Amino acid sequence: MIKDHEDFFNKFDKIVLYYDNGQESLGYILDSLFIRFDGFEHRINFDHKEKRLFQVSDMLTYIDKAIYKHKNNIKYKKSELYFFGNKELRKIAKELNKKRF
């Protein structure tokens, strides 16, 4: 997806990735994908209370994972349905798809 939309990312002077390396291997993957862009910065240490963007991106990742599991008939863990049920996830997915490029 990043390679397909490289022109979009190149429009920005700076790309800041707020990821606390909760999953270190994911941090390495993200770094290797975004390092090609000028002005890329990976911030590991930041105040989560002040950085609402981190919370939003975390929620979007959670929703994308749930949508992926639904599309591929992968069972949800009980904890994954803590915030939203299937019906709510479908509604959220529909709204998110309207906003994506």
C-alpha cells in the first residue's frame, strides 16, 4: 500500500511515526518501509496523553485487524471484541472506506 501511494507520502515535508515499539519486529518493518521518505522520523518515547494521534492510530490498527479477520474468516479472540461487536465493526469499516484514498 505504501509503495502504491508513494506520491501521496512524498507530498509531505515530514512523516512522523509514533510507535512505541510494543512489538519490536513491527517497529523494524515500519522503519524499513518509511525510511525511503525524506524527513522520516520514528518517535518511540512520547507522552501518550498529549499525543492523541497515537491513540487514534492504535484504534484504526485494531479495526483494520478485525476487518481483515472478518474478511478471511479468522476467528476473533474474545478480547478483540471487547470494544466493538461485529455489527459495529462493519459500520465503522464502511465509514472508514469512504475516507480512504
